[in-house]
Amino acid sequence: MSSAYIDPQNLAPVRTLSKTAACAKGSRRARLLAGVAFSLSMAVAGAVYAQDVREDASEQSSDGTTVLNVVTVEARRYGENPIDVPVSVSVVSEEQITEERLNEIQDLAGKTVGVQMPNYGDDPRTVQPIVRGVGTLSTMLSPDNSTAPTIVDGVPMPAFAANGQLLDVGQVEVLRGPQGTLFGRNSTGGAINVFSVTPTDETVRQVTAEIGTEGYRKGEFLLGGAINEELMGRFSMRYLSRGAYVTNDHPGQEDIGGFDLGAAKGTFLFTPGDATEVKLSLGFERYVGETGYPYLLRDGNAWQETPEFRRSLAYTTLNVSHEFENFALKTTTGFTHYDIYNWTDNSDGYVNSATFGAYGIPTPVAAYTYDGDINITNQRENQFYQEVRLQSLEGADTKWVVGGVFSYNDFTENAFGTSSMSASINGTRDVNLTSTSSAVFFDIAQPLGQKFEIGGGMRYTHERKGIDALYTGTGFPGTVASYSQDSSRNFDMLSGRMSISYKLTEDSLLYGSISRGNKAGGYPRFTGNAATGDPETGYDDTSIWAYELGWKAQFPETGTTVSFAGFYNDVKDEAIFGYDPLTASFPIENFDLENYGFEAEVRKEFDNGFSLVGGVTYTHSEITGIPADGVLAAKVGNETPNVPRWSGNLGIAYSGPADFLQVEGDSEFSGYVGYRYVGKRAGDTANNFELDAQHVVDARVGLKIDQTEFYVFGENLIGEKLEQQGANMTGSINSVLVSRGRTIGIGVTTKF
């Protein structure tokens, strides 16, 4: 391929329901103006943190100052220096993934500002990105209801497959704000762009092994190099095992949270000529664990039969690029398949005993010993994705992209549930959800003079959502014997963006943008209404208007990059799945939301081997409209669930010669300490309680001698289990889902 175009995929990277009320428009504008004024003052004052753009390495200039190498991002679908992009983007490099031991997509939340990823306790299906307060604020309603999709080598993953392993990944770009124009459906909050390492002709052979506390085990193998003059490849494998972390007091049952995971990946690069390039990636993961939905009383143990969870995930991506004289033609083809089995105890003894005790109904914990309240679920989904686009060559004065997309998703769930408390859970459900999406889009960036650039784009999307469902009852009081539904809904959506930017200097950019994002509505995978013979009307489509004002700069002579952004989001009809304690059911309702705030990041490379990266985010998010006939407890002005006011991260790293050890061969000492803070946040739409703040400290210290490195590491060294989700059962009885505590271990990596 000629050198006229730089593409991160082809590089080894250097580093509606009516509403009862809404907040007064005047107060919204006042807060927005205040936020913009604060943003400008911060930018002018320079009291900012920076964009997390990690470089492959820093260089020393002749006068001893630190000079940063440039990274390339594809936030606008063509390679650019992040400083030139009027989008808030954080870049996580291959080196950072290795040094900070980022195993899966969920781990990115601790390294990028403005992003939360709460889950249902190690269940890889339930990781929910929330970006600047916009996201799936409860459990996933359906397999395509994400708001910040994971895009692997150009192909968006289905929601239940989005939290995959970061295996042989060269770069991740976390884009904040609506990305619907260029990255498509369900990206109202942002997008997580993952690029596999591109094979080269250099032979690579590497083995990694780790062992630690709490049953932690990890092994990796990597092989890469030239197959012939035109074909290069890489093959990698991973085994990862963790022990249980939730103590289970149920007689005869195991503790909860352990799992074993195997993953393999192959990536191939074929270059039949200077103008043509073909990149193929094949991935597979198999997860087997004791993971379910282990709701607990706060600071308590579990009392439930041990859950079982299995997920098999396979995907293929094919990217073909050909450069013509004046433009490039690019195609992306993808196929994704997963199969999930989940066996879950529907009743935790401690939670239910406390809940019914609060109602004055004495129910001892022992009553929930092998009580038969279970749920068995089998889920399968196939996705086909095809994108074709034309775009300008690198170096063109006017940068443009135009393209079309077609995708088809077919999801099937076969579930059986029994419950002594909830009528909606009882019965057998066979549900088939289909989604057909077609879209056309364009984006253009036009320079005005030497310093200004104006950009914009638009996307038209048509989606058809279908449900074919059959319910068979168990005879539970209040339920029907059977019920079937065959329905479909159509959604036509326009999304777009406009931006204007000004180059203050060659290495700094001031920009503003307005974005319109959309997410189609649909049908829930759990047909709770069927138990009473009622159809699922589904949830409505979501829209967002997002406004952003930002400044970013790099100071090569001092090895520093900084960025700051203020934002305001007006969200209409975000679908939220909640728990109604009066009926012990799980309704879905559309809420209006408003959030605003700022985020800042800084990175500093010192000339003595040390580096520092830090970020902080402030987000005010509140409910501005509720369904007129809704049953979920909420009122206008309540805080949006699971959105912290404050969050931040700070990392300090060192790398330098280890001559003081006086060992034979080349030696290098490295170390990393990182801190992550997530503030308190509302546990539910009624604001009945708050989830605890999170304080997480990770560390790694290593010694490399020639081609072998020995290291020790610690995850969540403070050791506290982290509250991820919550539900108010009744009164003062709250239940939570937690993620694991401390892990300490040792590891070795060698190349041969």
C-alpha cells in the first residue's frame, strides 16, 4: 500500500411515553452557560488535565528535553493526529494494555475519563458502558440496546458480546459524545474502537505466565511473522482463571464468582500490491463460570444455589482497502456468533428473608434452601455486518467520507423460570428478536484559511425490529396457560454532527461541536407481560442533542499533552429497566435525562524515565421527564442512577536501566501505580439509596533482563469489593451486586 494514507487498522500503533414534567428551560440554559463559561476560563487559565494519548516511547532531543512521538487515531475514519480532531478521544496503546494488565474491555473504564462500566458481577454479558452520564443505566433490555458499542476492527459487536478480551490488541480509541454519524447505530453515548495488532514480517515468539491469589492463573502465547512476501500473520492464545469472591452460605453449594476462560485469535495481512491491502481477523472465546446475578444485602454473604454461566463467542472481520488516484475504497465485513447458557437461583435467602420480614411476613433464611426458584436461559445470536465507504486520501485539503451499511441480527432466547414471589418470572419463554438495519452516511471536514476548519456529517438509518414469542405457563396463580406474539416496529432516524475548530498554534486546538444522536427502540428479550396474556409494546427510540466545547494541546519540548472539554446532553426517552417491589416485576420505561459537566486529562513524560497520566470528570445528571403512567418510583429532579458526580484516575509509571543491579546482559526496571476513583451515585430511579464510592489501586513492578521480564502485580490493593449495581427491595432493604476485591501475583514474560 502506498504511504499516502495512514490507517490505524493497518499500522502497528506507536503507542415514548408522555412525560409528567420537565425541568425549566431557563435553569437548563443558565447551567449550560455557566458550564461553558467555566470551560472557557479553565482553558484560558491552562488548569487542565490531558487527553490520554499514550505514545510508544518518548525521545530525547539534543538539548535533553523530552519529545513525544505522534500517535494516529481514526475518530473520523481516517488517520489523524489526535490534536487535529474536534472530538474528545482517549487512546490506550498496546504498551499500556500490557503494562497496566488490561485483560478485557471492562478494564478500560479505569483508564479513561468520563466512562463507567458497571456490570452484574463478572458476567461478561452485562458490562454496560456509561459515557458522560449517557448509557444503559440498568441491565441490557435487548442484545442491541447499547449506547457505546465496542467496535472490533470496524465491526460493532452485539451488546452481549461487547465485553471481549483485549488479546493481541494494538490500540483502543474511546470516543466520547454521540458517534452515530460515522459509527452507526446505538452510539448515542460514544464508541469504543478496538484495533488488532497488524502483522509485520518481523518474527515474534512470546510466552507469558502469571499466578496469584484468589485462584488467579493466566497464560499467553504469541507467534507472528511473514508467511510469504505478501502474507503476514499473528496467532495468539490466552487462558485465564479466577476464583470465587462471593461467600455463599447456602448448604452444599460453592462460593460464587469463579471462572475459566480460553481465547484464541488470528490476524492476517495480505498486500498483493502497493495500492491494495486485505486484513482478516478471527477470534474465539469460551467462558465457563459460577456467575449469575448474585444480589446481596450490603456487606453480606450470599444464600443461593451456585449459578452457572457459559458463553462461547466467535467473530470474523475482513477489511479490504484499495487506493485509487483521488480516493480510497474501503469495505468492512463481519460475522459474529455467540451462545450463552445461564442457570440462576431466583431467590437469595438473605435478601428475601429481610425483604419479607420488612413486610411483617416471617420467612427464615432456611426457607430458601433448594426452594425451586430458578431460571434457566439459553441465548444465541448471529450478526452479519457489511460496510462500504469511499474517502479522501491522507494529505487532501478537504477530508471526506461517504458510505453505506447493512446489518442483520438474529437473537433467540429459550428460558424457563419458576418463582414463588413473581408471577412474571414463571413459565417457559421462546423468544426470537430480529433487527435489520440499513444506513447511508457522509462526513466532511473543510479548512477555512490556515487555522479554521468546519466539519459536519449526517446519517440516515432505517431499522426494523421484530419479535416472535411464545409463552407457556406453569399454572402459577394469575398467569395464563399460554400466549404468543408476532409483531414488528420500524424506526427511521437522522443523526448528524457539526463542528468548528481553530488552531491556536500548530500543536493546540480549540473546538466546538453539536451532535444529534439516535438509538432505535425495540422489544425486550424478557417477555414479562406474556405471563398475564399481554403483549410487549416495547420501548421507544432514544434521541440526544449533545453540545461540546473543548481545548487540547501538546507541548513536544516538555513531553506534555493536555485536553479539556465541557459538555451538555439533552436525552429524550432513554429506556430504563427497573424493579417494581409492589409487583415483584421488572418493567421498562422511557425517561428524559439531562447531564452536563467537564472532563480533563493530562499526560507528562519526564526526562528521567518517569511519566504521569491523570484525569478527572464532573457530571451532573438528573431525570427531567418520567412516564405519565409509569410504575417505577421516580420524580423529576432525581439523580440519574449509576452516574457519579465525580470520578478520576491517576497513574505514575517508570522505566529505565537497572544498572544498579549489576546483572549480566541488558536490564531494565519498570513500575506502575494507578488509582481510580468513582464517586457515590444513585442506586435507583427513586434515589432510595446511594451506591458506595469506589477507590481502586493497581500496581506492577518488573525487571527485564535481555528478552525475559519478571514482575509482581496487584489488583484492587485496597481490597474492598466494589458495588456495581443496586435495587431497593422495600423500605430500607437494599440489595447490591459487587465485583471482586484484591488479587496479588507474580508473572514472567519471555521472547525467544
